[in-house]
Amino acid sequence: MTSASPAPFRFEVDRRCPSTRARTGRFHTPHGVVETPRFMPVGTAATVKGVSTEQLATTGAQMVLANTFHLHLQPGEGIVADAGGLHRFMGWSGPLLTDSGGFQVFSLADLNAIHDDGVTFRSPRDGSVVELSPERVMAIQEALGADVVMAFDQCPPYPAGHGEVAEACERTHRWLARCVAARRRADQALFGIVQGGVHEDLRRRSAEAVVAFDLPGCAIGGVSVGEPAAAMHEVVRWVTPLLPDDRPRYLMGVGTLPEMAQAVAQGIDLFDCVLPTRLGRHGAALVGGERWNLKNAAFRHDHRSLDASCPCGACRHHSRAYLHHLIRSGELLGLTLLSLHNLTQLIRFTRAMAQAIADGCFSERFAPWEPDSPAAHTW
């Protein structure tokens, strides 16, 4: 079964690393080009938590995520459509991607019931019944109007037995066929999602099923759900060579530096994760791959910048002592500054990998990358 790629979308590979599968590319969308590899900030409810769109632009972000399930609950896709779509509603002019709500099938397992037609949820907001099917999810995403929309999928938990994961895979593939059939907008790119847990045969079978639809891009889902990092690397190593070379490859829910570096080495192009803003809201900063707790008293008299190489506002204008003061005082500005810093760090890291690929030194600097390696503090 095939489905022609929508005209506004094109992916070009620019440079390749000769000793790994790493590559740089450009993903063309109706709202601009995304240069890859690239980390994408998560704006679940049409906002990256604690950060304005003007501030977000300073991080180097190009594509931002929002979540279908949560926007359906509040404010509702009709409100967003009446505003002119998600771009206008949230004031972001660049490319947008909406997740399908499939991850909520996993994360809200206690509030839902999965069946072949879709998923029945109890709303975490008010307990009301929410019915999601592949057709409903596509209709919601079309009303939201993001550039890239994700197929509805079932993400099995970790650990899960082979039979349970195989059943989830087959349901994911059937739901993908229904998403393809329900799609109406040519200005949206539908990405399929490869599932299969940590089982190589199921991952290969799922990749074959997803690729058969000839979609504008493919994602690897069902990772970063509790499995060991080594298992995640194995999944990426199995799956990536099976995905089309001329389409973007998206590793969902991953935003740690060693994992991103190893994934880029396998040919992954796009990443997302809630980690940078979640850490920021808890007073933690990412510096050179390490996590620093700015609540610690060691920062009270430290008047150096957080990271002298970082161009973010927190590092350019404020000291560690000031950030420590803000966090200890419960000031919202501190959480915003750390969130901006963390987002900038991850985006800088993916941009540095792209530059290393272009310069022909990716293998030496990033494959493999470790926090205590000589390259850790040079990007």
C-alpha cells in the first residue's frame, strides 16, 4: 500500500559522515525549513512551558511540538481552528508537529481502555469520557493545522512480552492504514510510527509495514519508556537502516546527549523531549552534558556565568549566584531562564553535530559521545 507525499514537503540530504550513517539535511515544510539533525522543543498545550514564543526563537528552535490529546481537552480544536490554526493561536510562525495522543495511551494507561476501534479515556481534567480513534485523531490534527501530524499508535509498556507487543504492533499498523485513509489535507505531512518494543523481529516487521505506506517521514516510537539505554541504542540500530533514506527519521521522546549522539550516528534526524523544560522547572541546568542543581549552596557565591560558551540570556546576562538566588526564592524568572538555557543547550548540541558532519569530524567528536570526553565541552 502506498501514499504519495504531499507536494509542500521535501527532504534533502546535504552531507554524510563516511564512517557512520550520520547525515545533515533540510526538511522543507509550508512554514519553513528544518535543518537536521535538530532537537525540537515540546509545547504540549500550545506553549513550551514557561517560555514565550519570542524567547523560544532565541534558542535556535525551528520546529515545535504540540499534543493532540491535551489540546482536544483544552481549549478544543474548534477554538484553535477559529483562531486560524495552531500557528496563529500560539504565535509561532515556524513549522509545527502534533503528536497523535498515542503516547497518552501509554502514559495514562490507568485511565483508558484500548480496543480495535480506538481508545476510550477518562479525561484527567474532569473525568469525562473521551473517545479517540484513528479517524478522530486525524480530524483533530487537521483542525489544529500543524505541518506534520503523527499517526495514532499503541505504545506498549516496558517490559512487555513478545505476544503483547506483537498485538500492539498489529493494531498500530491497522490504525496507520485508517489514518492514511482519513487524511484530507495536502498541506500536512503524515508520519508513521514504528513500534515493536525491544524485540528485533517485531521492530523489523513494524518498519516494513510503516515504510510500505510511502509517507513523507517515519518515526521510531516506544523508546525512552523505561528500557535500558543500551536497548534503546539497539532498537535504533535495527530500525534506522530499514527507513527510507530520502525521508526524515524522527526518534520520539529522546533528549539526552549520549543518546542523541548515538542516534545521529545511526542516521536519525529529529528528536523531541520534555526534559529541558522539566529540569528547568525543578531548578536544574544542563551544562556540558551534566545536570547541575542550582539550589545547591555551592552556587551561592559563584559569580561566573552558567556556561561561558552558551549564547542564551541566562548565560549572557546572569551569574550562577543570581540563578541560585532566583531558584531558592521561588522566583518564576529563574525557572524560565533555566528552561531557555536547557533548550539552547540541546539545540546547540544537535547543531554542533551537524557542523561536525559537514566538517568531516563527526566520528572523532561525537561517535560515541560521553560527558567526560574531550569533545564534551567544545560544542
